[in-house]
Amino acid sequence: MNEDERTKFIIWKTKNYDQFKYFKSNREVTVNQKLSTEIKTNNRLHSHPIVVDKNMYVLDGQHRLDIAREMKIDIYYIIDEMGCEDDIRLTQGSKNWSQNDYLNFHKSHNVAEYIFIDKIINEYDVKLNRILKCFITATDSYSITSSFKSGKIKFRIPQDEIIRIISDYKEISDTCNLFIQKPFYSTFHDSILILLQIKEFSKDRFIEQINRSPDHLIVASKFNSIKNVKDALLRIYNKWKRNDVLEIKTP
């Protein structure tokens, strides 16, 4: 005997796009050219209704709604009376949320660590992935990636120290750009941020050494492993400093 039950969801259609609202935690809508082309050539929006809560906030289907608005065609929708903002995260697996999507989601929920990260990105133009690799630690049994997605991250060092390091990093990076024209491997930037977390490592001394030995800097920029880059940068740092050699085991 079939024990399946019929649901009471009704599929509505409308061209009144302005009745729909967005949560702050909704992903930022970017152009989805593939989806737009598919809808223009074979409109199947009736088979893929968007989902809204009882107050008409979009839980799933932002791209479809925006494309329907642009094309001035009917958008189909289902009202989930029990739906809420937290349901947005149920679509993460199928929607391939980016790191920035997770950042914006937790920032919109006033999670302090994510607000701080967003501030760093905007003020210092540092990539989110670089911040995660160099300053974030996992919580409990989570990996760093899982911790970031779940909103449960911790910083390895105090926030004011992170700001100081990133400020120093930007100054060093600007100096490096004077001598190296082509893009660095990401490990080059990561290595500088890691070295700056060593208490004894001096930003001013390193910049002085870079200016004295730019050829060695070019060599260091060609390595693609963090260990090799750090070793090469430390050789620059210690060059001509026999009585003041930094011989610390880098993290």
C-alpha cells in the first residue's frame, strides 16, 4: 500500500516581482549566463518554482527571480508557511556556495569574527582564502573549511595583531612589487604573512634587505612550496647580518 502523503503546497505564478523580498543573508546575485540562456531557449520555470516564506522573503531561487524580472515573464513560486531564514543554508550543498557567500551569511547574522574579516578584506584588499590559511584555526573536530562554513572559527592570534601583520604585509608587498613584475605564487604571499607572525621578525629590516638584494627576492618568488619560500626569504633577511641571524623555526 502506498503510504505517501499529498502535500498542500500550491504553485503560484506572477509578474509582480516587487512583492518578493531578500534576507541580508541571501547570497549576492551574480550573472548566471548559462541559466539565463536556458530559460530564454527553453522556459521551464513552471517546473522549478522559487520558494518563499509566509512574508515573501526568498528562501531559494534568487537567480530565477531576477531572470524572470529581466525577461518580464511569469515567475512561479511556492509559499512555505514554516520556512525561515535558516532554511537558506539547506541549499548550500546544491548551490555550491563560495567562501564569500559563507562570509556574507554569517556577517549578516552579526557574528563578530566574520564582521572583522570583512573589514580586513575591504580595508587592506587581502584575499579571504589567504586570511583563512594564515590566521584561522579549526574549532573542536572541524576542519578550517568546515569551521568557516558553520560559523565557528577562531583566530590564532589577537585581532589587533592580525591588523598589524596585514598592514606590515601590505608595505612589504608594495616593496616586492618594485622588483617583481609577474604574479607571485600564492605561497609567496602566505610565507610573508607567516614570517610576520614571528615576534622577532622585523618588517623594517626585511624591507631594507629586499632593497639590498632584489635578485635574491626574484629567486624566492619562483618557489611554489611554503617551506622553500620561507627558507629563501629568511636567507634574504639574514644576509650580511652575521651577528644578528634569525634562526627560529618558522610555523
